Amino acid sequence: MNKQAFAACMKRNREKQGITFENLAEKTGIPIGKIIEFESGEFERIKASELEKIGKAIEVPMAILMHGGG
């Protein structure tokens, strides 16, 4: 996975949906600090379950999110 493409896709779609970091943390159950790390591309690993939760919350299929599309 290209971390920077993933991060850009996540940010673009989160903002398009009008979702704040706080909202995304609430919707996914992922701590806000991790949400910020993911969106900055500054993370070591991301679990499939986290990808799935983020994708669902920002309305982007997990496979597309992983590759920075959408």
C-alpha cells in the first residue's frame, strides 16, 4: 500500500463528507491520535479492520481506499 496515496484519499473523502477527526474517531472507534497518524501517512501498520471501518465511515470501499483512489 502506498501510504501517501492512502492518506490523501482518506483526507479528500473525509473532508468531502464533512467529517471531522473527532467524528471519524466516534464513528469508527479508532482513537483520534491513530486517525491523525493514518491521514498524515505517518503510520507503521494499519489493520484490515481499521481500513474497513474508515472506508465505511467515509463511504469509500476498502480496496479503493488502500490504493488511494476515490
